[in-house]
Amino acid sequence: MSFKKLVSIFVLAIIACTTTNAQSIEYGFELGLGESAIHMSDVPQGILYTRMYNPIPIYSINGLVSYKSNSFWGLSVEPGIIQKGGVQLYDSRNSKLQLIRNNVFVVEHYIQLPILYNIYWGKRVYFSVGPEVAYRLSESAGTTNTVNNTHYSVSAYKTLGNSVIADYILPDAERRLEISGVLGVNFCVNRKFDMGLRYSYGFNNLVDVTWVDEMGFLLGHSSTHNQYLQFLMKFKI
């Protein structure tokens, strides 16, 4: 199913809900604080790194439009902005083929649109599941003063076009659209305030990473994906 069809289905569902019971529509905004750590998959065998990225603190600011049916379910749409990223812990090669042996701090900024199906368990607890559509506005990276605590027999690099190696391993400029899966649990404190925990994992590959040994021989390729865990505060107007 295409992204446009998915959004259309959710929009039509919300329109149908609003025409049947307008009293169940709520508006507000959300503030989120948490941690994001890029996840690397398909790491070649023999690479001894125990962790590829450390988490960084993140925030999000979102609007909120939610509908609750007379039954156990509801829908919510939460447009906003979010910061993602992580601290790269492995050795990488820059555009001059020099090893970067310090940790690299990677930050990404997105506009996002979580579209969630809410399942209510009693009057106060509800679970959220659904897609998060995001578009990356910017990305940046810089070396820190912390030296990687790794062995130096392998390193990685990002290939751009005709074998040009980037200074830092950043998400590809042409891969700005991101689709993620979201799971969350929420607690209604009162009519005007909810709290919740949310986990999100990105399905899109941010960048292709190539691994080589100290002699320059190819070891394999990896992909990277955004993920984050957040504490949410929901304020209803």
C-alpha cells in the first residue's frame, strides 16, 4: 500500500468519526523528551564492536488531534518536529582516507506526522500503534573529544556517487523521507493531561556503510536506521 493511500484511509476514517460524534474530538499539544540511538543492521561477522551508536538526548514538539469512539478505540494525528541521531562509536575514514578515531556526534531534525490507532483499556490507560511519517530537514555531525574504545583492525566509510568518501557518516541527502513504526502506552491523569512512553523504529535505510580491514579489503556492508524512546506529556485544550 502506498503512502498516499495510507494517509487517505486515516484521513477518511477521522472525517467519518467527526461526523458521527463530534463531542469525542480533542485538541492539544505534546512535549516529548527521550533518547535516540541509530541502529546498525547487517554488521559483518568478525567485527568485534559491541555497540555501534550511543544514544543522544532528543526532544519533540507536536500538535494533537484525537478522536475517541464510544467503544474501546480511537485515532490521533500528531504533526510536529523532532530531533533524532546518535553518537558513532566505530572508526571511520574521511574524504582523505584518514581514520577518524574519535566518537562522532550525529544530529538530524525532522518534521513528523504520527498517525496512531489507540486502544483503550479502562478509562485511563490506552495503547497506541501506527505509522510515523517524517521528512528530514537537516543533518549535521562533528567529532567529539572522546577516543573510540575499539580495536583498529577494521573501519567503515560511506560511499557517495563515484567512490567519493564522506568526512562523516551522515544520512544520504536523497533519503529524506522516513517511515517508522510506533508503539506506545499512555495514562490519562485528568481531562486535560496525559502522560506516555513511546518507541519508534525507522524502516528506511539512512545510509549504506562499507566495512574494510586494515589492508583495505572489503568485509561487507551495513545499513542504519533511526530509533528512539520518549516520555510524552500531552496537554489538551
